[in-house]
Amino acid sequence: MAKVGDHAVVLGASMAGLVTARVLSDFFDTVTVVERDTLPDTAANRRGVPQGRHLHALLARGADVLDELFPGILNELTTGGVPYFDGQDLSKLHYNLGGHRAISAGSTEKFNLYLTSRPFLEHHVRRQVRHIANITVAEEHDVVDLTSTPDGARVTGARIVDRRSRHEATLAAELVVDATGRAARTPTWLEQLGYGRPVEDHVTMQLAYSSQLMRIRPGALHEMGVIVGVVPGRPTGMGLFDCEDGKSVMTVMGMAGRVPPREFSALCEWVEEFAPPHVLAAVRDAELIGDVAHHRTPCSQWRRYDKMRRFPKGLLVIGDAICSFNPIYGQGMTVAALEALALRDCLACGTDDLARRFFRAAARPIRQAWQLAAGGDLALPEIPGERSLITRLLNGYVDRVLAAAEFDAAVFSQFARVTSLMDPPTRLLRPAMLWRAASADYRRRHRRGEAVEPVGVAETIPI
């Protein structure tokens, strides 16, 4: 890669910040990552990632991007004990979305999932970044402000302060990237520089979730992943995933003001209405690790930097600092990784008009994830928001797709690839998929009273 500058600064050592630093290391002589936390040397939770104690999974597209940026990291994760669902045995996954239990027999070659806790994944990515010679991580530093030219046309660096010594320093840089999450101060900085704030799109879902780390007794549960999604009239759900070191994480969520309990026995009682009985029995018999963790997210938020007419040179925004999604869909880390690829491609063409090119490129993966998540949220009458005719039609069609996925592995596989951001949503509108979705009720009735044979790869047609 051709170098485009001497120094770049990344604000925040989040997952988005780490993958951004990796990309920038190919284009700048030195890269400095500024982080307010003390970064652990182990796979431990840290203060700056309060969501780290809750359920995470690395979607297939995100896994591919991480392995491209950090070759061999997926092997490193699985060697370290991260369970890997390869789609060869669908009975290992209990997937219930929109009230439809997906097929649990047969296999699919088109869907995979890495079941890792957030601290474990972040630890391995952070270790890879630390091994890159031209990247420096400045821990325990606050970002005070940006520096700029007198006319505000270009950001020239950042002022930072050591949290221990209170010593203040200025980092001069040709590029500053804000990766400090949904509370990022870039909108305020832009306003101070005379650019105004970006408009924001919101979906207010009032999500609250509680999680418990545990060790399930050997042989107590066949499934390695359990998802029971929210449905109209019941804006509550749960997820239970295996993760590294023989542990499992159960996360229980409530939307539209439903708040899960903070005590484990009460949490189990709260999910009795919808949790599979055998799963709940295994959870109640598990060895608990630590206390129940609780977190809230009021809304999904997309700051539309791609719509701003003016933007200073030398500044970009990435990850949750642009768009933070409803976390129940597990899209955040994957979208951040795709934004990092977009940044790489933009920098490969130079720095002219970089902000406009990058924000437009980043909007493509954001838009796909946003439409999937917002559509899912707005399928619940309890969630406020405008439901356009297109949204209503698409939600109705997705319900037909999920009905077909109850017994058709090909439909489930294609739906999973779209929601994992491997394929565009248009794949669900191909003729074969339209036929499978439209004929779901007929095919289900045709199968009633007959021996049910697994619908596996061999029985599917190309979609």
C-alpha cells in the first residue's frame, strides 16, 4: 500500500478503533490509538465496554473480514476454545425468530458462526494490533479536543491528557478517526468548527437486557446456540450461546419498557413463558459465574455524516460513533469491520475528498444492517415509529420466509446469510425464494401426517 501520510490518530480502542488502526497502519508511517481505559492483558471485561458482559457472536461476514485483516485469527480463536457452528448439524442450533422455529434437522453449507465472548475476541484482536510495529496505544488518556487550522477547514490533530499525571499533550496528525462509540463528541466538535451537527435517524426500542455467565453441566444441553426472538405482543426474548473455556452466556432482553430482573432465579421465572423447557432446565442446573449483568440501550442511532454538505479535512468517524444498532441483532462488530474495509479502499485511492467518499461507502453496509434491524423492531406494534408501505410489505414477506424456514434448510440458510451480512437482502427476492416463501403453507400441509425427512443440502435447489 502506498503511504499517504506520516501520522494518523484513532480515538478509542474499541473493536472499531482496533480494526481502523490495522487499516491505517498500511497507509501511515505511524498510528496512535488513544484510549481512556487501562487495557487488560487478558480476556477481561473493561469499564469502557459495558456491553462486554452480554451475549456476543461473530457473524460470518465479520469473521471473514477479521481473518482478512489479521490472517490466522479465526484459527487462533478456535484453538483457544471458541465454539464454531459450521451448519453441518442444524440440531445444534435452536433458532426461533418471529414466532417461527427454524428447521433443526439436516445441514447447510452456507451458514457459520463463531461463538465468542466480547472480551475474548477483543483481547485477541488487541494482541494482533499490538504486534504491528508502527501502531502505538496510549492507554489512560482522555481526548480533550481536536486541533484545527484557523479557518476550521482541516483538523490537524487532537489534544489529550494523561489520566494519572494530568499532563496534556497535542498529537499532530494528518488524519483523526473518532471510534469512541455512540457517545462520541464529534457532533459537538463539528458544531464548534462551524459545520453544524449531522441529522440523526432513530428507532426508539427502549431495550434492557440482563446476562448471566455460567457453566452448563456436561451433557445437559445438546444445542450450542439458542435464540428466542421477540414477537408482537411479547417484546421479550432470550439467547444462550456457548463460548470459550466451556462457558455459556445467557442474555434475556426486554423492549418497549419491559425490564428483565437483576437476580438469577427471578430471571429464570421471567423467561418461563417462552424459553424451551429443556433449555431452562439446563440453565437452572448450571454453575453460575459472577452476578447478573444489566444494561440498557434506549434507541438505535444513525448519525448521517453521509448527508452533510461540508465536512473538515483530516477527520473521519467510524463504528458506533456513526451508527449504533439494536444489539439483539449482533451487527455492530461486523458493520465496523466492513467500514474499515471501506476506509482501506478509499485510502487506496488517495486522500482527496476522503470524508465524502468514505461516509458514502460506509453507508452501504450500515444501510443493510439498519434496514434489517429497524424492520425487525418496527414489526412490533409496541415500538413507536413510522411504518411505510414498503416496511409493512417487507415485514410481511419476511414472516413468510421464516415460515418456510421452519422446514426448508435452503430458505433458512439464505435468510441466515442475509442477516449475517454475507449476502444482500435482494437474495431473498430471487424467484426460487419467492416460490418457497409463497408455497410455505401448502408444503407444510402436504407434509402433515407424513414421515418428516430432514431437508438438507442434497434436497435444496440453487437460490
